Amino acid sequence: NSDLVVTSVGYVKGRVELGFTASYTALMSGFFITETALYVSSVDTSLGAFASGLRQYDKIVSITKNDKTYEMTSGEVYQTFLDSLNVGDTITLNVKRNTNTFNFVIKATQKIYNL
């Protein structure tokens, strides 16, 4: 059928892409938890998060969106933040890398899937 169009990409309208993944992780020393924090698991080098300077293993201390700051004290806080995101939102990540602190500005874009 000549009306059939095959594409290699797709999207769910409103699904947000930040250009990185993160997980709330417990750091341990021996048998003891020394810290729990939100760490960047991966950064897509083709999107804005990487261009802003965000890198794998960065510790996300807080995220600000529309003058509201979410302190990353638990996985639930991070999920609440993610649930509040819309395509086009601009966020500021307050990140700690080694002994340095950075603020990275990232714009949420439409998530595109490669099929």
C-alpha cells in the first residue's frame, strides 16, 4: 500500500527529555551508609545538558524551576520534580563535582524515541 509511511522515530506528546538520567544512590563505606544523594547516571552528548557542562557522576544538590527549588533529599522529591516538568520548562541544576559547585541551566525538550 503506497499510503503506508514507515518512520524510525516517534514521540509521546508532552513526554519530557532533559538529556540526562539520574538515580538516588546510597554510598557505603564498609557496611555503613555514608551518604545518600542524587547522582547523574548518564548524559546524552547530543542534548543541552551535556553542552551546559553536566557530566556523569555529578551530584545534584537541588533543582530550581520557576522560582521553586527542590532540594534533592530523597528519590520521592526527585520524582515530584520530574512529574512537574513540561516541555519548554527551563531548570537550573545546582551540582557538586568533587569540591566544586556549579549551576547548569537546561531546557526541557520533547522526548523523541528512535524506533
